[in-house]
Amino acid sequence: MQIILYLSVALIAIAFFILVIYLAKTLKSLQFTLTGVSNTLKEVEKHLEEVTTETTLLLQKTNVLADDFQAKAESLNSVIDAVKDVGTTVSKFNGTLKGISTSFDKQVEQNKEKVSQIIQWSDVLLEIKDKWKARKQSKNESTPNERRRVRSN
């Protein structure tokens, strides 16, 4: 029985030894994997620092652009106000022209009769002028004929 006990203890020792060997291999493999993970994390950290730097620069440029945009928007507001003032002025000018046009139309309507009479009188005067010219031409044409008659006698 004692031999069975020694054999059992020896068997347990051998099993423990095999377990330790496999555990050592596993831990060594785990150490190799963790070293790779550590190196990968270092590289990721470097890339993350580069991305952080680039992000910081990008944010600074974005802030500069936002400030520039704000300044241009404010200057554009003054231009828009000026255009608005021009629109108001043109609108007032159009109102004034409408008023003048309306006043002119009223004056023409009121003086329509007078204008009609002036046109009639001018037609009469033109007719008299044409008749006077025709008479004058007929006198000038008859005068040389009369002179010929007088010379022939």
C-alpha cells in the first residue's frame, strides 16, 4: 500500500510537472502576445498624438475661417443695408414720378379744351399760310407773263 501511495504521489508530481511546463509555455505565449499588443498600443498612441495635433491645427484653422466669415458677414450686412437704402430711395423716386405723372395727366385733362382750340387755330394758321404762299407763287408766275405781254405790245 505504501507503494501505491508513493506511486500516486509520483504520478501527482509528474502531472504537476507537466502542468507547470504547459503553464510556462502558455504564459510565455501570453507574454509574446502581450508584447505585441503593447507595441501596437504604442504605435496607436503615436498615431493618436499625430491625429490630435492635426485635429488641433484643423480646429485653429476652422476658428480663423469662422472669424473671417463672421467679419465678411458683418461687412456684407453694411452692403445689404446700403442696397436696402437705395431700394427705398428708388421707391420714393418712383412715388414722386407717379405724383408728377398724375399731376400732368390732370393738367392735360383740365386743359384738354384749350389744347384742342390751340390745335384748331394752328391748323387754320397753317392753311392761311399755305394759301398765302400759293397766291404769292401765282403772282410771281403771272408777273413774267404779263411782262412778256407788255413787251410784245
